[in-house]
Amino acid sequence: MAAQFVLDDDPKALLHLRQQDFGHRFRQGFFKHIGQPTHVATPRFAGALSEIVPQPPTRRRTIEASTKSLGNEVRAMLHQKVTPQEKNARLRQLLSQPGIIRSFGAHDVFTALLVERAGFETVFIGGFGTSASLLGLPDLNFLTLSEMADAVRRMARRLTVPLIADGDTGHGDVHNVVRTVAEFESAGASGIILEDQVVPKRCGHFEGKQVIPTEEMVLKLKAAQKARTDPNFVIIARTDAREVDGLDEAILRANRYGEAGADVVFIEAPMSVAELEAIAERVPYPKFVNMLTGGKTPILTAKELEQMGYKIVVYPIDTLLVTAKAIMMLTQALMETGTTLSVHDRMVSFDELKALLGVDEWLSLRDELRAGSV
């Protein structure tokens, strides 16, 4: 377990009945120590592992009971396949219906699996987390298109909810954008974020960014629309002009990108609540907002952002931040004591981990095939 959440308890937010069942059990069991779910959906980064994942015996028993239903997860991979087109349509449905869409960042497939099972409507795979997880490097354009597309493919294959993927600048000029969209769509992503930074780009909350001309980005967006094969595949246009040219220019760009056909627009790194409010008031298109812990934008709850008028909120790196903290504390315990016994009460058990991965169901597959029950 990596982070604390306050989750919407409305089962309509979940995609499938089996996810509803697991989401309820998961929240009542695995998250029992943080209290009952509320409507607000905001990750809260804890400062110490002992505050994040305390695991008394009663909680362990609750988790063991909840994971008994996970056998259906593996069987669903055989029987209840969710096609990329169905996931794309689901993302379109979420965009068209009332309420904000919560997209939680996952830096690897196992994390994505936990995010989906917790009940989030979508999962986000970003360049920051993927670069750190795959390469151990910062978000400074080290990832190639092929590496990112492969990461998208692995994650999308394991999920039944829509995956929104970070396409950076489209990895080059307009022709590169065409290939990037084609690669991400074929990999199973339901949406892509394309930004107007120059190449090479950097994390949107780093200093020293530069942007391409507005009309050059418009051509990229037109190329992206031409490249997608499913009209439900969502194109999110991001501008990094706030830091470079100011808020007014960023708003002008966002509106221009919306006019050019972007399904959702995204102004990266607003500097204050007032700027978040100004964007919501002056941009009439569906709006994406990035709640990067430790970044330049103030952190608000999903409910507050929804009331402002935002449609999608992503918490991109909290799982990575908490994972780093947890592993540092774990390695410190081993270095100081020669064992990890002092933190065993803050771990899931081996049996719980096997249940999360569906080990027993996979091992029983051969017998079920022979018996004709699959």
C-alpha cells in the first residue's frame, strides 16, 4: 500500500460490478485505518510510513476476507474482456456526464492495478513517474517514444478502466505526432496529453521551459486528430505558456487549442487559487488540472476543483513519492537492525500479495481447462 485516499463511495463511479464489489471491500478493509470514505477524492501524502500503512491484526483479517473475491479478477481476464474501444467510449461517457473525473497517476503496472481496484474512474501514466520507474532518471526527455508506448501497452493490458497517457510534445514535429498518437492508441490508451513545449522538453513544474508558436501547436493537434482511428480517443492539449509568457497568453493558447479541436485543454502550473479560478472562468472548454504534490500549483480537493469548473483532475506522482518514502524507511530498518521485522506490521502479507496478483487462480487454470469449467 502506498498512499492515503478519501474516495467517493458512489458505486456509479466504478466501471464494472466486480470493481464495485472490490472497491467496497477494499475501502472497508484495506483503508479502514483512515476512516470512512467521503465524497472528496484527494490523495493525502503522509510524512511517515507508520502513518500510511499501520496494520493491526484486525485490519489484516479484514484484508484477507476482502481478497477472497479476487479470483474473479483472473477469470474476468478470460471471460469478461474490455476492449480498447469500450474503454475509449467509457472515457467519452465520463466526459459527457456531470462530475469531475479523478485520474490517479501510476508509475508501474502493479500501482495501476491498485488504483483501479480502489475505485478510480481512470488511471494516468505520466512521463515523470515512468522515467523514474523505468530508467531511474528525471523527467527531462530521456524517455523515447517506443519506451513510453511499451509502458502504456503493459499498463493498459492489465486495466479495465480508461488509461490517459502522457505524450509529451508528440516526440517531435507533426509527423512524429501522427506516429505517437498511432502508437499510444494501438497500445490501448484511451487518451493522450500533447504539450506545446519545445523539444527537448522538461517537467512542467521545472524551471527554464520554452514553448513553440501557437499555430505550430495547432498543426500538431490537427495531426493528432487525423491520426486517431477511434473518434472516442481523447486528445488533451496542454500549454506550458504560463511560466514563459504569463497567464493571459496561456489562456489564449488554451482557447485556441480548444477551437482547433482538442477535446480537453490543460494549462500547466497555475501559480495560485486565483489563477485556477481565472482559468475556469475564461476557458469554456473541458479543463484538465494537475495537482502535483510539491509543485507550483496549490493543492485543492477534487470537489473544490469541480465547483470551479474543472472536468479532469490528476494526482500524478503521489504514488511515486510514497513508494520512495516507504522503501527508504524499509532499507533503513534493514541496515540498522539486520532484519525487516520492525516494519512487518506496515506491509501486506505474502498471502495478501498473492491474492492481489491472483496467484491461486492462475495456478488452477490448467485444472479448470481440463475440467472444461473455463
